[in-house]
Amino acid sequence: MGSLPLDHALFSLNPDTFAEESTAVVDFLARYYRDIERYPVMAPDAKPGSMHKVFPDAAPETGESMDRILDDVQRDVLPGLTHWQSPSFFAYFQANASGAGFAGEMLSAGLNVVPFMWKASPVATELEQVVVDWMAGLLGLPELFCFAGGGGGVLHGSTCEAVVCTLAAARDRAISRLGHAAILRMIVYSSDQTHATFQKGARIVGIPPANFRVLHTTAESGYGLSADTVRAAVEEDVARGLVPLYLCATVGTTGLGAIDPVRELGQVARCYGMWLHIDAAYAGSAAICPEFRCHLDGAELADSVSMNPHKWFLTNMDCCCLWVADPTALTSALSTDPEVLKNVGSGGDVSTIDYKDWQIALSRRFRAIKLWVVLRRYGAAGMRNYIRRHVRMAEWFELAVVADERFEVVVPRNFSLVCFRLRPRLGIDDDAVDGLNRQLLAAVNASGRAFMTHFVMDGKFVIRLAVGGAMTEMRHVRDVWELLKEKANELVGGS
């Protein structure tokens, strides 16, 4: 339990010590998962700065035992966590974990290779090419996004990285035609439902903030972005001498789960020479089921597509698939070629992939082995069943909300996200209704029995229930509905 001898601490990859301590960590996590429902989903007493009082001001001078470290995790860390793997976590979008995902993460971390170029770890690079092609096939993406079809894919850490890389590629493609000064005239288009990371990404690649168009969506289109709206905005910009650069189509927006019409937006993008990116970070996983592939209809008109297996595909953080139809557009914007990184010994084969040129950073993790293990362990059929199970749970919850006259579903459910609120009543103005819903959400979260988040739609405060946790069962969805009714009774009385 005390400090380790110095010579022992320095031999940090002793195989016997590694096996013993890794087993201790696995056992610790197994107990955590068995007991996870005993924890409040969101730490009820956490306050900003509270952890500073728990930990010392300086790092320890000598090493400590793993037993002692895990004791401190149990005592000091777990009580202050929001438990994302809780089966009653319905907030944001889920961050999936699984036994296979954890095993793949252990292999990635344990092998600890850095496959930034082919020579640095040939099989890691080629396994990544294999798994992104597998994923493209499972989602029904056009062949043009696979390596055999002239495109290809890469595993990033997040959609944010994918967005910055594709924006940089679109920018440089336009600069090659128009010159560097044209960047001040380049325009990026999205909807008012598009994730805010696209605005951040546009700023990072040098697009002036005033050149980012946030286009209005309406209930009539299910809050999907209308092609007519995009066309009108583009024509107005072109008339002013501006350059339409990039358009984002989202399949499953964060706030409402809205779906943009990919084919229609793709036709507008083609007409004006814009880069079309499909953001399917959340809902892309559902495309493994044939009944959801219709939402990617028109993907052949896109320049890039991204989705996050770490959201709803049982792949532990972090893992984002990015596919591009023209890899040279991406590598032209991102490549470096210093002498020290040349692939000497690869036989001069120009077909080798150097993934450093497909991303922002030089270094990278062996994510491919993690996704490969997940696909091998659960198979396509298992993953389809997993997605459909969550959709059925969300369908049940939506029907339960509709059947209670105190509540309303504010937008038809897509996938496994249900957006709802307490219904307005006679004599209660909109601000008061919003206030009641804020109180309802706060009461549910403060109970520790579930955790949900909100969105604001057309000025209305709405509550989101996102089903998708690896440990979530139907009983947990029923329980959160009973909890909502209980707290609603306290606020507005019974139905």
C-alpha cells in the first residue's frame, strides 16, 4: 500500500507487474459496472473546484501501489462523476462502451504503436483501410467512398477533427482556382440545427465569421434544411460576388434528431460547386439497418461523410469514421513530406497510405484494432439488433408521452431520440410553460435516478430523451417515464 521501490517503479513494463495491475483494473471496472445503478447518474453534490480540495497541490515524489490508487479512485473520483455508462443516462448522445470495445482499446493502448505513416506500422495502416471499407459497406455508402472505388476513409478522434479537415480541403480546392485572397469571399452554409462545431471549424480554417450562413428551418420540414432555402441564400451571395464553398447536411441533428434531405442538398451543392459534407455522427450507426439507409440517399453527391462509432456503435471513445470521395483533395491540404518521414523501404509503392496526411496531428492512435475487434466480436447482425432494440425503446417512450395529456411530443421521433415537454395549459403563458419544463428537468436530474438534457426549439424549452446506452434495458426507459410522471405530479398535479 505504500511507495514502490525506485528501481521497481522505473521498470514500468515488467510483464508480471503489468499482468497483476491490469487484472486489478479490470476487476475494479467489472465491480463498477455491476454496481453502476447504485450511483446517482449525475453527481448531486459536485461543485466547481471541489476536487482541488481532495488532491494534493503537487505530484507525489515516489510511486504508490496500484491498490492505493484504485482505492482513491473509488473514494474520490467515482462520487464526482457523471456516469455515462449508467443505463439511466439519457442525456446528450450516448458514448457507447462494450466489452469488445474495451478489449480493443486495451490492445490499442498495450501495443501502443503510432501509425502516422505506412512504414511506422504497416499492418496498422492497412487494417484501418480494411475497417473503414467494412464500415462503408455496412452503412450502404456508395463505392466511391471506398479505396477500391477511388475514395477512402480514415479514423479520427471526433467529428470536430473531420470537420476541420474537410473544410481545409474545400478551402484549398477553391484557393487553387481563385487564389488566396478569395478566402475572404468564401461562404459556408448550415442550418440552425447543425452542430456548432462547424462554425468553430470554419473559424479555424480562416473563414470570416460573417461568412458563415445559419439557415432557418421550420416544423413543416421536420427542421430539416430545405434545398430551396439553401438555393436562395446561395444565389443572393453569388449576386454579391461571394463564393459558395461548403454545405453541411446532417442526418440526425443533436438537438432534435432532424434529417436534412441529402439528395436535394447535394444537387444544390453540385450546381454551385460547393463541397457537400454529410454529418451522420449520431444516426450514421443506424444505417447498418436497411430500413434507415434511405436517410443517406444521395450520398453519391457528397464529397465527404462522417459518423462516430463511439456514439452508438459499441466502440469506446474515441473513434470517428471520415470518408472522402477524392483523397487527394484532403491530402493536398494536410500533407507534409519532411525527409525524416519518407517511406524508405516501401518499394516506392505510391499506393501506400500515410495517414498523417489525412488528419491535423502527426501522431495518431491505433484506433483500427478497436473497431476491428468490435466488428469481429458482435458482427453485423448483432449490431443491427442492438440499434433496433434502442429504437423500439424510444418508440415505446414516444407513445407513452403521447398518451399522457399533460405532455406533448414536440417533433416526430427520429431514430432513438424523443423530444417532448409539459403541454401548455389555458391561462399559462409561454414563459411559465418553459419554467415548468425547466423545473421538471432539474427535478429529474437532481433525483440521481436519471439524467437528461434539453434543447430550445422555436424559442420553446424542450426535454430530450436519447436512448442508446449499452446497458440500457426497457425497464430503465419505463422507470424514467415513471420518474417524469412523479415529478410532473409534484409540479402540475395528476392527469
